[in-house]
Amino acid sequence: MGKQILKIVPILLSVFLQGGSVPTHQREAAMPSVAVQGPLGMAQSCLSTEADSGKIQVYHHKTGETMTLSMDAYLQGVLRGEMQGDYPMEALKAQAVAARTYVYYLKNAGCTHPGGEPVCTDSNCCQAWVPVEDNWIYGPRVAEAVRETEGIVVTYDGAPIKAMYFSSSGGHTEDYAAVWNDLSYGYLQGVPSLNEQAYAFTDDVFMQEFSGWTILTQLRSRGYSISCDSAQLLENITNVRRSETGRVLSLQIDGVTIPGTEFRNCLGLRSTHFYLQKMSGGNIGIVTLGFGHGVGLSQCGSAALAEAGYTYQEILQYYYTGVAVEWMPFR
Ligand SMILES: [Zn+2]
């Protein structure tokens, strides 16, 4: 856990407990759980005519177009959209391999986008993709990271993994199973992730303030039938279940159970590692640690590891448990 976090967490917990609120007992860089079913509820077949030539079809989620790109061009666009271009080279390479691996994984899972594409440009669904910008200062570094790892992916039992990644963890990454209650991804296990703050594009500890009315309105708009008075909301939040790393798995309001991921999405919180406290004036302060879902590779943590001398292969094998890093054709 980073030094800053170590100093701040006890303060947060102290404030949290003194406030008599719920008992204690976690930038989306990338994708949450990705659907493997198409819009009609059936996995769609991939556009395959270009696959053997190393091209990839990408659904542009804003224009509705299908773009056909070389894998290199696609991955450079992902790195432009998903990572800081000035990070150490081995971290950029690790990100390039994670992004490539995720495309292989999506292709194997069934191409689910409207035109049968394996992947789209929406970071909330697949991975962000940003077109080439002329004279972008980090363009050559991104191109180098992709070129130097050409064809390399992360595998588990010989298959490309669900290579999830995110911005920063707040000190420890999370088990996939803890967040999504699914034991299928044994390589997505939580590990310590140190010294992230040095590479974070924003503070790792962040406070947002909401009125009780805003929180209830957001939750009700998502179908949660909660009847408590907004002025008494904090007092009505109970049974906060946390993972071992501190991320909120679920909480109850007026007896209604809400998953931590839902609560986060509803309010646009940076992560599910959050603590609630009463603010002067009656509002509710929500303090989050880290940025992103916390599962898989931490981008800020990988930058710290690269700075400490880790190779991209070592970084990937640090954040993805029990995996191999190897060359594999895209087909
Ligand atoms: Zn998508």
C-alpha cells in the first residue's frame, strides 16, 4: 500500500467510525464484465474474411461504422486512449500485450457487436480507441511498445486470458470472484500494487459529495424501490459487506441490497473502495481509493514496477496469476 494511502486510510476510518455511519469490516481504464451475447441474445459469428491477413474489424460505437484495421493500428489507438504515453516503456509494452490479449479473448468468446465485430471503441464495453493525432509527442513510444511485442499475448492453460486492466488500485488489486461472484478466472487474483500514486493522473484518494436526494433518485431510477427519507439516508445504510481489500461488495438501504458495483456506477464513483461520511449541511461525503474496477493489471502499478526494473513479461506475470506470456497468431 502506498505511503500516502497508509497515512490517509486510518484517518478516513476514524472519521467514518466517529460519524456513527455504516460499519466497516474499493479512470475506468478498461472494461468491466463484458457480455458474450449479442443483441439478440445469441453469440454472433465474427467477421472472419480478414482475420487470416492479421486485420481486425472494430465497431465504432459513435458512428456505427465497421473499421478494418491492422492489429498494430488498432492497438496503437487503444494505447492512445487507455494509457499515459509518458509511462516507462515496459509498462507501455505490458499494456499493449494486455490489450492484444483482450481482443483475442473477445474473439474467442464470440463477436457480439452489431456487425459481428469482435471489439468496439467503447471503453465501457471493450477498450477505448483514439484515432491517430498528427504530431502527438508520444506516438513513437506507443508505436514502439506495440511493435516490440508483436503477436505476444498472455495465456492460461494455452488460451488467451480475459486480460482486464484499470488505472489504479489504491494499494491492492481485487479478486475477480469477489467482485462478480464468478470463479472462472483464477488468474485474476488480488495482489499488492505499490507506489501507484507517482503515476496517477489524479489523486488516488478522492472525495465526492452528494445530497441524500441525489443518491436516492439515482438508485430509484435504476429500479431500486427504496422508501426512506433522504435526510436520513446515511442512517439507513446498513450491512456494508467488504472484500478483504476493503472494496464494497454490497450494502443495504432500507433493507434493499445494492451491489457495490451498482452503487459505484449509479453515482459515477471512481471505484468500489469507498467510505461514507456525514458532511456539514447534511450531505453525504463519499471518499474513494483508486480508480477503476481494481481487477487485473494496474496501469499505475505497472508503471511503478517498470521503473523498478521489471520487464513487461514480469509485470504481466505479477498482475495475472499463473499465466504464460507467449506468441500466438490472431485467427
Ligand atoms: Zn464492445
